[in-house]
Amino acid sequence: MAILVYVENIEGKFKKSAFEVVSYAKAIANEQSTSVTALSIGNVADDELNKLAGFGASKIVKVDQEQLKQFINKAYASVIAAAANSEQANIIVLSNSFSGKGLAPRVAAKLEAGLADGAIELPTFSGSDLQVKKTAFSNKAFATEIITADKKVIAVNPNSHEPVRSEETAAIETLSPSVDAGDLNIVIKDIVRATDKVSLPEAEIVVSAGRGMKGPENWAIIEELAAALGAATACSKPVSDAGWRPHSEHVGQTGIVVSPNLYIAIGISGAIQHLAGVSSSKTIVVINKDPEAPFFKVADYGMVGDALEIVPKLTAAVQAHKAN
Amino acid sequence: MRILVCISHVPDTTSKITFNSDHTEFNQSGVQFIINPYDEIALSRAVELVEGTDGTVTVINVGDASTEPTIRKALAVGATDAVRIDAAPRDAWFVAKQIAHYATEQSYDLILTGRESIDYNGSQVAALVGELLHIPSVSIVKKFDIQDREITIEREIEGGKEVLSTQLPVILGTAEGVTEPKIPNMRGIMSARTKPLQVLPAVDVPTLSTISKYESPAPRGQVAMVDDVEQLVNLLHTKAKVL
């Protein structure tokens, strides 16, 4: 009765979120005195797969047949459910990533499992029930969910569980499940990924800017600060609504919810909807020319002043710090 | 084309979220309820798609009678008719089962809902209904277009986007970008009062999970104001340990 963890790869590579979920599964396995089986779907080389053993997987199952090379949630859900059955896994862990959000419910429905999505802590157990804390009300609150069903699926929020090394020796097994043609009736036409940029939901540092930047032409200094920090860029809703920045950068209650180690808010006043999207950031820095801006009330560090003057200086200070 | 739009009745985005004294229930007093903003985008796109055609847009909500003003607002935006499944929405699984049960008997070409609700943030309904109806589901849809029976969809992925296509029927969880939310006009508001709103009983669904309690986030400590960027970088390095 292993814990099954599904690990997502991007073009054959595992990102931090993959190690986060393996590590999360390993912590549950320790508690339950069992082991972790990691399942990878798609074309991933064995030396990449072996990295999963370093975070606690003691068995690695790979599915790399041609028709499953690209992510199709229907087909992947069938493979994960089949693997859960063959591993007799009652607990299935995956990342609550964009793809994970479209996948976890399908897996849960196939297995008639209870699903806790957006989990931010490790679960606790009482008898056969599993209890886990998750975000609710767009980060304005937390909820404790109890899964009473026999089978349990946990979708773990990115950046909420630090990967912990735990060396195991793992054999790689190849699984070649039969795939129903009805699961493959989706054609992936194009994938556009900005490889030079840090992905926002998983970023450890986020540099976010608002109307205080006065116009889209001033964003170069935000990009430079983000580059100096190795950060993702983000923006407030009025900025994406005005078309200064794409919707994919909008952080807040109706945009992307982030929980980085460091969130730097520049020229953002801090409306309640924006705060909801960033409140679980570990450290918040606010730079605003209005000392009364509500954002200062939820910040760890604040600086009052004009963003256009402060940001280039901050970039230089970060570069100087990194050079030391 | 027959479109079904699943809408959720949620606290207004400016609401302060508080709970009853034993932290088991959301405190609704003084809270304004709205159509979930992502569902409103889905609905607006559906109305756009059938405009000037003989297509229909049905909205479905799982809720008690208190959600009817929200349903009437959806009718004012331009939905043709509405269905309310008369039950308190226990969780996403319960809601998805109700919607799937209703939709099975109706055969819609397209089912739309928001990428997630802003209250329980499940982002589960689209994929659950897709699985229950054995149709494709795509979550976090930024854009889509339909030509004959073929639908081309742009969905959000980490750091970019993916374009995919499939055949109708399909269920989508829509996000910002699909269209702008439509504001009901006076004619819409007047006609919404007389549009059909059917109330149906819920089907039984076994409970797989429950919420035992809610908590509000712990308040942050006092903000430390700094005067220059060197001091800030130094504090982030030595104290916050994030640089």
C-alpha cells in the first residue's frame, strides 16, 4: 500500500514542484510506515528520473509511450488511476499546478476518491480519515478538510512544502498501459513557453508593480529588478485591465495566487482583492509614494517614495549584494 | 448551439471573510453575494456565442432559494433560461454530480464554468463534470473559438500557454481574457423577471470529504519602514534571509 505521487515534467525535466510533491509523499509514507512510488508520464531520461530517489521515491514507474508524450488530462488521469490501482495506493499526491488542477479532479472522480486541493501543510491521520489544511476564500482564510473516503487525492500548492532530501535506491519500471482512443481526442497544436522567464506560480521571488508605475513604458526597470533577483514579474488588476501587462501576470483574488519567499510590491496601493492573492508570501516588501497606502499594513518592510526613482537604485543594490 | 453555464453564488470580492464562533461556517451576515467573477466571464462569452443565432444559454446553479437573485442577474446578462438544483452545495463533488446528472439528460454542445470559485477555490467542477460525462475538460482557458464542431482552446500553463483543439461537446473552466464581463441593460433586467427558472431536487451523493473548520490568517507583525535601498537589501539578507 504505497503512496503514489505523480510528477509533472516540463520538456523532460523536473522542476522544483516535482521534488516538493515527492518529498511531501515521503513524509506521509514515513508516518504511515510505507514507501513512495513515483509515476512519471512522458519522455524523461533515466538520470532525470533517478533524481526522484533523492527525495524519497523508492520505486519509479515511467510511462513513455508515444501517444502519451504530451499532457492530455483525460488520458493522464486514466494512467494515474490505473497505476494507483496496480500499486494498491490509497493516497495519491500531485502538484496543484495549472495542469494539476485539470488532472486531480479527474483522477479523484475515477477512483471515487476524496480530493483535497490547494493543500498547504502535511496531513494528519485519525483512523482511516485524513485531515489537511488548505487555502480557502482566495487566501483570505484556511480550511481544514477531512477526507473520509477510502481513497484520497491531495493536490499540493506549489511552494508550500520545501523539498527535503531523503536518499533511497529506486528501481525504474516501465509501464505500458493500454490507452483508450476516447482519451486521446485532443490535439495539442502549440506550446509557447517563455523559457527565459521565471514562472509566476512557482517563483521564489516575485516583483510586482501597479499603477504607481504611471505607464507600460516604465516597465523596463521592473524587468531589470526581476532579472537581478531571479524573480518572476507580476502586476495588479488595474494594470492588466488597462492592457499595460498581460492577464497572465495579474496577481490577486481573481488572478494568480502566489506564495513566494519574497514579494516586492511597487506602486500598488493594496486593495483587499490584491492582498488576498499575496498574503501567504513569506516576506512582503512595499514601495509606495503614499505613506497611507493600505499595503503597508500587511508588509514586513516598507519604503516611501517614487517607484521610478527607487527601483533602479534597488536593482543596483541587489547587483552589488550578489557580486559580494 | 446549446450551451450550459454553471454559476456559483459567492461573496463579493471586497468582502471581509469571517466565521461563526466555532469556526465551522462562513459568516454571511452583511455580505453581498455576486455571480462568481470567473463564471460571469463564462456566461458573457456564452451569450456572445449565441447572439443572433437560434442557440440557447441555460444557467445552472446548485443552491438554496437564497441564490435566486444571482440567477436572475445571470438571466439579465442574457441567459435564455435557468435551472436551480435545490440543495446547499456541500462541496465540488456534490455540485459536479448534480450538474452531470442534469446535463446527461440534456446533451449540451458546450458546458462552461469559471476556472474556480472565489470562495472554496476548488477549480474542480470543470474536470469533475468532464470525467462524469466522459467528455474532454480544459481548465484555465484564456481564449476559445468554435468552427462547426471543432473548438480551438488556449489554456494557461506555467510560464506560457498551450493551444489545443478537440470536438464538441467539451467543458471549459474559463479565466480572464475569454471576454469582458457583460453588464445587464434595462431590457435584460426587465426580461429576466419572466424568463423560466426551473427548480429541481438534488440527487443523492455519498460524502467523500468535509470541512471541519476554518481559520483566518494570522496577522503580520508591524511593518519596518526603511529609508534607503542598501538598508532594505541588508535586512532582506540578514533578517528575512530571503536574499
